[in-house]
Amino acid sequence: MNQERQLHEMVEVFLDRLKAGRTNVVLTGAGVSTASGIPDFRGPGGLYSVLSPRTFERDFFFADPAAYYRVAIEHIHTLADRQPNVTHHMLARLEAAGLIDAVVTQNIDGLHQKAGARRVIEFHGDVLRYTCVTCEQVHDRAYVDQGIRREGVPRCGCGGLIRPGIVFFGDVIPLEALAAAQDLANRADVFIAMGSSLEVNPAAALAFVAHQAGATLMIVNRGPTRYDAVADVRFEADLSAFSQAVLDRLDQAEGKKP
């Protein structure tokens, strides 16, 4: 079977399963954003090839915030400057068409929202908001970056340390995000994991929660994942090619293409 035909058949199965579901949820990982120029963490050329994993530990940040911000201003804050790719746009299109209800993302780049997605649950926070640990005032990136360049560590007007809106290793997942994601996983008719090896819990465990609750589990990824053995549908696919094929099929169904 040639690749084009195989991709076409994947898309047909994917859309048919979504059309049959009433509550459909997507979990996205780092692989969804690589086509936007954002490296994943563990792959060749990933963030861990230029940053120590300790950079994302809560204890490291509070022990030496200046060290964190020295690398963050170059390698982490700039994620907010990237633009959505075809996969982000495809998922926003599916939501607009009523075929998915929500995206739960492990990513911190805000690209789902940039693409037009309305219900996005950010499991690991984002790089857009920063909060004073003393008075809890929220600051934007421009204020924070200015503080880093001026003093090395951004400070609130009250003098308190400003921390990023990402969820560090050692932090507790925001309760609102955790509760909403678990509720969706338990209620889902179809649960799709895209661009994730499903190794980092508790986000990855949502796929198994959904499977245990009776959802159809679909995995779309380049490379193996932890839950391949229990997936109902497993697509080994390049996400950009797969997403473009989904968009083309939606256009065809709407009469936008001959």
C-alpha cells in the first residue's frame, strides 16, 4: 500500500471515530509543536541537549532564580514568539466543527490558543503569565524580561520574586486543570493522544484513565508510546502530513475542493 493511500485510510478512520463520539478529547505533547520550531525535550537536538533537566525543577528555581532566568530568557520565554503549525490549526478546525470538545496539552507555548482553539486545558502552565510569589500580582513577559536584563532576577513592585507560569517538576498540577482533565478523560467517548510518548505523568495517565472508562483510545505519533498496547487505533504518522490530510478531507466534505 502506498503512503498516500495509507494516509487517506488513516484519516477516514480518524474522522469516522470522531463523528461517532459525543465527547471527544485530545491530549497533545511536545511532538505537536516541533513543526513550529520548538524542540521536544528528550529527542535529538531537544531542549535537554542544551538545558539541564534541573532547569525545570522547582527546587532549582527557588535556590537560584538568576540561573534559571539566564537560560529562560533565551530558550523558554521565546516559545511565545512561535506560530501555530498545521496540527494546531487542524485541531482548532475540528473543535469549530464540533468534532472535539477540548484539548488537554502538556505544552507551555500557547500555540493552540493562537490557532483559535477555545477550550484548552494547560496541564503544565504557560510561558505567557508570571506571578509574584509574595503578593500574587500577575505580570507579562515584557515586564519580566526587562527585569531580567536590568537586575538578573525580575522583581514585583512589592519587591517579591516573580516566578514563571510553568509547572515545574516538584510543583502540584493546578487543581482546576487536573480536575477538568480527569473529568473529560472519564467522560470521553473518544480520547486521542497526539505527539506524545505518554511517559510523563499525570498527563500521560489520562490516556489510560480514558481507556479504563471505556473510551476509544486513538494514538497518533511518530514513534512508540507507553500505551500502544491498549490503544484501539494506533497511527504511526508524521503529524504535519496527517494533519494536512485531515484538513484536506474536511475541505473536500465541505465542497471546497473538487
